[in-house]
Amino acid sequence: KAGVTQTPRYLIKTRGQQVTLSCSPISGHRSVSWYQQTPGQGLQFLFEYFSETQRNKGNFPGRFSGRQFSNSRSEMNVSTLELGDSALYLCASSESDRLAGELFFGEGSRLTVL
Amino acid sequence: AQKVTQAQTEISVVEKEDVTLDCVYETRDTTYYLFWYKQPPSGELVFLIRRNSFDEQNEISGRYSWNFQKSTSSFNFTITASQVVDSAVYFCALSEAGSGNTPLVFGKGTRLSVIA
């Protein structure tokens, strides 16, 4: 089975731009979660989708949004980028519809905002 | 509110030494799950173990073992006879299950360096 695939792996943007990150979960997994990892704040939960519905959302501003498609692939979007948005964005999928299931993570998309 | 504390920011050991990574958690729920994940340099987090709050049995898996003690709210992780491949950042995490499982709350991680 292929693992969780995230694209792009690396990207550089400038302040004010927007970015879209993509995540393809493991085949058969319907739950997708997104986390932001920074040296200062560590790993922070962004949102979780199950069967195209957002079930949980972390404490992030409205500039951060996401969606899930019928094939379980997910995208997250960050608009009006700020320097502080520079981070590793990790996507995780799970076959369980309960968040306490084992999460399988991708290698992440490393975003640098200049 | 749930919280996970990993007081050790960085640990360095010589190969073949045993090492214990500490994890202390806070939760008001009586039902919760605890996790350990490993993050190698490639970036992805690798699941190591999940424990529910009703199962305090210690677990051993090869060179890895976990000690769960509700009395001290700790879930420590020991690597026996460490190897260079164990070098990574290790995260402890908590999910409360009282009213539907909450997203994982992670500790800040412990960076383990195993020196040959």
C-alpha cells in the first residue's frame, strides 16, 4: 500500500500570497487530519475531515481552510501568507472514523514565507 | 484542558546505552488515549504505540518498552540497547475520549541522538 503523499514537498512564497497544499491518504482511509509543525509551537492541530465533512478545527485564523474530496484526497489553503506561517505542514490519514485511531503521516510540505 | 509535557528537549547517548524518554500528561477525562510517535529526519511521524486509560499494563516490543502510570500521569518510553537508527525526535500525544475523541495534543518532543 502506498503511504500518505503530500505535494509539494517544498515551496517558497512571499507575504500576502496564498498557497494550496495537497494530501492523498492511504487507499481506503477516509479520515484526513492536518497539523502545523514549527520550532516554537511544536505540532498543532489544524483540522480533520471525514467523508468530505470537517469534523474538528483547531485554533487557527480563518486564513487557514481545507476541504476533502469524494476520493478522500484533501487540500488545505492558506491565504494572505504571513512570515509566521512558515512551517512543516503534515497530513495524516486514518481508516478509523474516530480520532484515536492510529494516524499515518506523510512527509509533509515545508512552506517558507519570505 | 489537555496537555502533554516532555521535559527533556534533547538527549544524547552512546550506542548500546538504555535511554528513557519522559512524558507527563494532564487531562480531566477518565477515558483517554496516549500515543508515542517517532519523527526521523525525513519528516513523517511514525506511530509507535497507543494505550487507553484503562489499560495500565506495561508493554514491550523488541527493544522498546512503555511504562504507563496513572498515579503519576506519566507514560514513559524506554529504548534498550540504543542504536544509531533510533536517532529521531520522539513525541508523546494525548487524545481525550470523553465526548468524542479529540484531536491529538502533542508534547514538544524529545530529540534523541545516539552516537556510535
